[in-house]
Amino acid sequence: MPCWDRITLWQGDITTLDVDAIVNAANPSLMGGGGVDGAIHAAAGPELLDECRALRGCATGDAKITKGYRLPARFVIHTVGPIYRGRREEPDLLASCYRRALETASELGVRRIGFPSISTGVYGYPIAEACPIALRTVAKELERFPRITEVVFVLFSARDREIYETELARLRITSSNPS
């Protein structure tokens, strides 16, 4: 049974979220960039870039971890989402980002984790397509990780929050009323 009760939504700046770990929607080099990635690097300070340099990049769909440095979060889990081109493998790669981030978090004993909407910024994944993948994957994966007590989806805009709220409500209803 999916763990919908452990998922919350929040509109705001992920760099201010007071959780054990935040997820960075990173580029493959892990060297910082625009959007969420740039904001996390700026808020964490130059030590984050130094540690990322030593990681030597990250494959699409995978995740790597660093310290949080100047962030409220102790850890940053970097994951590389797919660039949207409408290809058949993209939903699986996107789901893998959430799955690998949760696996990494669980290995570290993380209890509370914040996710951005991966790939829906500069990588162009339509949020209406990415949202159900994100929510379904996280809810299902939380069954494997009972120590993770809360996943916060940190949404940039009111429009993004509304899309996630609508989809989360729909998925909760659907899962509680199996056909």
C-alpha cells in the first residue's frame, strides 16, 4: 500500500528547508548550474563545489551524496534527471532519480527529505507528466524505507503546488478505492 500520509507539499525555497537531506536536481557534472542546482550551490557555499568535484559527475537516473555545508539540511543528495525529449525511457529515468535518492537517504539514516520537482525546470519535463511519476514512485518506495518519516515536495510556484496538490489528492483517492 503506498505511503501517501508521509508525503507533504510546500511552496518555497528548498535551500531554507530544515530537513535531514534535500535533493538537488543536478546536471551530470555536479558542478552547479541554474535553477535549483544553482540555488543549492550558492546557499551551501564553495565547499559543496569542492566536494562535488571529487565525485566526478553522476549518471542520469542515479544519485550521489554530499554534506550540506551552510544549508539547514545536513546532506544534499544530487540526482540527474532526464532532459525531456519525449522519449520512451524518460519516465523510467525520472522515477529512478526519486528511487535512488530515497535509497541513498535510507542508507544514511535520513528521516526527513525534501525534493524539488526534478527535470521540470531547464530540463523541460512537463510538470503535469512528471508529477504523477514523482508522487507514485515516492509513495511506493516509502514502503521499503519505514525510517523515512516525511518526504516534502518543495514547489517553486503556486501553479506547481496546485498541480501537485490535485495529483496527490487524485492518487490518494484512487489508492484508497481500488477497482
